[in-house]
Amino acid sequence: MTRAAPSATSLSPTGRQLWTRARGLLLGLTVLITAGIVIAAMRSGDRHGSLDPRSADRSGSRAVAELLEDRGVTVRVAGTIREATAAVGPDTTLLVAAPDLLTDGQQRTLRRATNDSGGRTVLVAPGPASLGTLAPGVRSAATTRVTAVDPECSLPAARNAGDVDLGGEQYAVTDGPGTDSCYPVDGLPTLVRTDTGAGDTVVLGAPDILQNERLDKNGNASLALQLLGSRSHLVWYLPSASDGSTAPDDGDESFLDLLPSGWLWASLQLLVAAALAAVWRAHRLGPLVTERLPVAIRASETTEGRARLYHQAKARDRAADVLRSATRERLAPLLGVAPALAHTPDVLLPAVAARTGPGDQDPATLLFGPPPTDDASLVRLADQLDALEREVRTS
């Protein structure tokens, strides 16, 4: 014989209640997803990175790339060392946006390809990690802030441009034929041009003259166009992860250094979203309310269940406290003691002594004594409390 499935109790949530609880969370998730899609769509078109000729950001270089193209110079972006070295030639300017990010092997490969190419190589803010290989005879001496600087040299491009925003790396140069040291700050140049045979190498101490936000300041545009537009082709080399150029050889980077910044921002946003969700859920917790039980439970079952829990936890002290407290509360009205004073020994014990005679057990020990040490003592205490209560009732 099959038994009918139990019907849902009054505590089972209905479909409407589930929807009411979940709709706020679903609405929040929808808003977050929609905002993420909109932001990604808005940022995907024009954002590429610092010194990227495709980027219209403040630190990008689209403006100078477009000006060069208007003057007939073709601008091509290279993302790998192979693309960069394959494009060099006498009619080509190779700009290296981040020379210090190249590995030692990539620097040597780049140096061999450009040394006798007859073209121009422009190194943007190189430091000690790359100068020894890519620009022999030039070393990093100090750093300074970027500000408007006079050329103070005979290089035609610098003299035509006049003041420009330079600074950053300052260099010490081994003087030689075909070497120009320009835009000095505290006696140290921030732009150096050296001959490499048929071509030359230009070392820029800071990238500011190439960035969109600074191109219209002072003579920045003039100097940038002259340095990058001396040949008919410009190869803009941006080291990328596809050829390992963004990983230095020293192996000192930590795991967090290898994570792109976007992941860190995403983690922060998730943390904020989780905190807001926690606050939102906490506000939904109201005061406790009483509800009628869906079924009636006999008092004896409740007592037995509670006793089993005490026995399983070996909570003899707690069980004894419950027994003594209940006995005191029942004795108080029989002895004419106010309920509020039922647990006060100085009031209850004299009243008990006046209604009972001398016995084997002291009422003070029974009603306010220490907890029993074993189960047998607990059972004996319960019997003695019952006997005390019967004696008070019959006296």
C-alpha cells in the first residue's frame, strides 16, 4: 500500500515569495552585466595603451601618427620582434616604445638588424636595462621631471622645434663624431642622437612629446614630426606578450606583477559588489516573529527530546539548573513568595524551612547546590526535588 505524499506545510515558500526574494538580486545582476557591456563597448574602440599610434587616449599617440600620414609617411604597428626587424631599412624609422621591456636576446637581435640598416632608430625613455646594447656610448646618469627645455645643441630638428617638454631620463654621453646632445637639464642631455654607420639612433628621455595630450604644447609636434618623419616609412614597435617581450629575464616579477591591470580592477569591483549584496541582505533581516507550528507536538515528546539532547551533550549541570529552577518557580506561589523572588535564596529558603521539617537533605543544597557529578546523582536530585515539592504541598 502506497502512502500519499505529504502536503506542503505553511512554512514552504510559494512561487510568488521566491520571486519576491530573488527579484532584487536579479535586478542588481542585470544592471551590473548591462553596465559592463556598455563600458566595454565604449572603451573597446579607442583604447589601446600608452604610446600606441592607434589610441586616442591622453597617453596615446594617434595624433602624431595621423599628422605623419598626412605628410606621406606610412605608419605601421609591429607587435613582435620579428615584425620589427623584418621591416627595418634605409627608408624606415623604427620607434621602440618600451626598450627596457625587451629581453637581452631581443635587444641583441634588434641591434644587429638596425646597426647597418641605414635607417633611424628612436628609443623612447630607455634606461640601464637596454642602453648598453641598443645605444653603446650612452648611459643613464639620472632622472628629472618633465618640463619645457631649450635645445642648446646644433641638431637641426631640435633648433627648428625650440622649447619642448622633455626630461625623464638624463644621459651621459661618450662624445664622438656625429653625436648630438640636446635639451640638457642640470648639464645632462635628455635627447641624444648618435651615428650608427649609414643610419642613426635617437634616444628620448621621456615620451611626452609623442602623447596626444602634449602634442600641441611648445615645439613638441615639430620635434616629433622631424624625428619620426625623416624617412618615408615608420614602424612603431610595441613589445607584446605574443613574443615574450613584456617579460624581463631576471625572473624577479611576482605572480601579481604578471596579472594584467584589468583583472585587478575586476576583482575590486566584485569585492564591492559582494559587500553591497551583503549589506542589502542584512537590511532584509527583521525582528523575530512567532508562528504557529504546522503540527501539534505533545509536551512529553518535547521533554524527552530535550532530555536526550542534554544526555548526549553530557550537560548535567544545565539539566540540574532546569530542574531546580522549575521547582523553585512552583514552590514560590505555594509558600507565598513573589515570583520575582523565587530564585533568591535569602527569601525562598526561610519560607521552605518554615513549611518542612528536618530531613536527610538540606533545602539549600537541593534548590541552590552544585551540579551533580554523574547521571545517577542527577536522577537522585530529580527524585529529591519531587519529594520536597510534595512535602510542601501536603504540609
